[in-house]
Amino acid sequence: MFEYFTDGARRAVVLSQDEAIALGHDFIGTEHILLGLIGAQSGTAAEVLREQGVELDRARAETVRILDEAGVVAAGGQPAKDALAAIGIDVAEIQRKADDAFGPGAFQYPRPAYTPDAKRALEQTLREAKALGQERFGTEHILLGLLAVGEGRGLEVLTALEVDRGGLREAVLARVAQA
């Protein structure tokens, strides 16, 4: 599926993974996808979100607040690391060796998995692009997919930032129609 994503959309997805890791989460939720779209800084989604007053720092702070209130602990994959340590595998040593060989940050363990809501949003991306008659998926389609799913913490973040989700969808579709 990712082979059909534009470079900008791929960058946003990678940034969503980076956001999850930076926040110490061992999952990628719709909130991380939203942060990736904002963090991409270019592309239709980032532009429209900016026009709606969405800023990365505020969105990140709301993400942390919402997850804290939900009791989501930023474990940074520690349970998986502990399980490997129990059988004699030192993840920190592997990371040091990978950093030495490939550069800092080249090895991340565990790689966060997508939540069911995030998977649905990415699957909806395909449907949104197809409905618009497009073969490649851009950041605008990811944002439309996130909005169309209708649930997930990414939408909670938008609500906390007082973004009108219907208006956001209309703004994205208007921008796509201009292209």
C-alpha cells in the first residue's frame, strides 16, 4: 500500500512513527498520524491544518494530555526490552552497535505497531483517494481518511484544539479541487 503514497505522504507516515517513539509510545495511533501530518510542514494536509490554526507544539501537548488522561503510559517499549533481557539479549548494546555502524538513531526497538483506529484511517486513505479519482495518496488523503474514520485520539486532539472537523474536511476537498 505504501508504494502508492507520494513522497510527502511517506514522510508524514515516517514522522508519525518518529512522534510515537519520541513520546515513548510503543504504538502509532491516529494522534501520531495527525502529528506526522502537521510535522511534515509541506503538503496539502499541513497547509490546511495550519490555516485552521493547528500548530505542532499545541497538538503534541494535547496528545500527551489526552493520553495521560486515558491512563496511557509512555513505556518506550520497555516491556519488550525486559522480555528480551530475560533471555539474555541486551537491546541497548544492539542499539549502540547499530548507532556506531549506521549512525545515531538508525535502530529503534521496538518499532511501534499501528492501532486498529490508525489502520482503519490508513485504509480509508485508499478509499478517499479513489473517490477523488486519484491513483497516488497524498497527505490530503491521509487527513481525509483520519476524518472519515470518525474515531480515534487524533480526532480528540482536533476537538481539543477547537477545529471544526467538517470545516476541515471541506477545506481539504476545496484545496484538492483547486489542484
